[in-house]
Amino acid sequence: MKDSNDLKKAGLKATLPRLKILGILENAKTRHMTAEDVYKSMLASGEEAGLATVYRVLTQFEAAGLVIRHNFEGGRAVFEMNQGHHHDHMVCVECNKVFEFNDPAIEDRQRRVAEKAGFVMEEHSLHIYGMCDGMKKHGKCSKK
Amino acid sequence: MKDSNDLKKAGLKATLPRLKILGILENAKTRHMTAEDVYKSMLASGEEAGLATVYRVLTQFEAAGLVIRHNFEGGRAVFEMNQGHHHDHMVCVECNKVFEFNDPAIEDRQRRVAEKAGFVMEEHSLHIYGMCDGMKKHGKCSKK
DNA sequence: ATGTATGCAAAACATTTGCACCTGG
DNA sequence: CCAGGTGCAAATGTTTTGCATACAT
């Protein structure tokens, strides 16, 4: 659970908007939110806020390693708290729900592939798009 | 090697801009091009062309399965001819060069992961970002 | 002919930036 | 107090769309 100390460690003043955004990302039911999602959540909780600030703060948090930005298909970026352990994502094309997973075998093979190509891997992302379980079973997902 | 027949099969008239774009994508030295790349290439070969048309045609080609669109990091989409066989990508963050690879073990694990989660996979993308061999060896890549 | 495509300009988005005002330490 | 942060509005960059004209069949 991050707090104002983590912000200071990152060289960022513990301002109200930043603390608020941190809280939203930590307590969100959906761990993966767009900048707009965060912005709306701030407004909803009666907070003065500008969308530009949300973007600025999220970008700073990303640089500080506090959050991770993902570019899934569909144009808008989504952000999630960085929990320290790498994982990949499955995204439901029906309800947009995001599922996390980690497969050591895949991670290992990726390392090998990069190495064999003389490639210095900095980061990697694996996205699986499809239809989630809820959609299959009930004809629709939570969101749709 | 696709031609006007493939366009007709896709329900698209064999117009000059479409044939030209098809040719550019097939013969490009760099298999992965942005819409702007294609547009500039058309102008360079003395073709009347609008960027909007390039986007429209590429989108139609994608829908027809003729080309594949990728959303790498960095905002702009890149397109490549669909050669029929799925592959993943390594992108050099220095020179933007794109390398293709295919690892059966990874493909297999992905299928398993999705299956175990009750997920009906429609597509998947694996992107490795890092520094390519040329960059490591010569201090710079072709493009930079 | 005639339904489609095209080019241009304007619109639509997501995201970033300039700037005057505000605020945390 | 004062550097850094914020909100707002305007700018940016990419992709999409409306519309009158041009083209393939």
C-alpha cells in the first residue's frame, strides 16, 4: 500500500491530486483503468481535478515505477498499480475485462528468443484477446 | 503475391490506389510500415494520393485479412502483408526496426493458458522491446 | 449509368503543453 | 517564501468522416 512517502521517494510532492490518484488505483475494483476512468472517479468522489493533471500524474507515476501503462488495442492506454511481479494479460473483447496470468515457460522462452537474436530485451508484453468465461456461459459479460 | 483478383474476392474494386498500396506493401524493404510511410511511398512514386485514402484502404485490407495491423508502443500503427503464418515481433527501441519470430512452445503455452481460464482466444500478440544487434555492435542501428 | 472510391478539408480522439494561479514544505 | 504543481484552454499527432467529384464495371 503506497502512500505519501513513496511519492517523496520518487521526488514528487505529496499533493492532494497525487494522493487521490494513488488511492483510486489502489482501491479500484478494476485494477486496469484508463486516464479518463481515473478522472471520472476523482470527480465522482467530489474532487476538483483536471484531466491534464491525471495524465501528468500517471505519466510521472509510470516513470517512478509506481504504475504500469499498457497499450491494448482500441486506442486508449490503461494503467495499473505496479505490484512488483511481472505478468501478462488476457483482454475480453466483449466486456473489456482484463485477466492477469504468468507462465514461467513463456517467460523463459522469450528470454531465449531475444538472446538468440542478439537482442537486449528491455520489456515485453503478451496480450491475448478473446471471449472470457462469463461471456461464454451467460451470453454476456458483466460490462455488456 | 496478391493482385486485383484478391481485391475483387474481398469485394473491393481494383482501383489504382488500392493496387498501388498492395504493391508497396508487397515489395517494401521494411515489411512493417506506418500509414504515413505508405503515403510517402506513394507520393514518391509520383502517385496522386490522399492520406485518408491510405488509411481507408489499409483498414479495408485489414478487414479482408490481406494485411495485419500492429499497435506497437509509440502511438502509430504499423501494417504488414499477411503471409498466412502467425508470428510475433521484436521491436528495437533505438532504430524502430522490427524482427519477426515464432516459437512453437510459446504458442502452445498460450493456448493452454487461455484454455485453463475458459477463455476463447481470438488473437494474441507478443512484443519484445529492446536493443537490436546492430545497435549493440556498431553503437547505432540503420535508422538512427 | 451508377454505385463505389477518392481527395480534400474538417472532425474526432487521446494525449501533451503553455501559462497564470495556487500550494506544500 | 518559492519551487513545484495544478487547472484551463489551446496545441498536437494520429486516425476518421462528410461531401462533392471522379472512376471501375
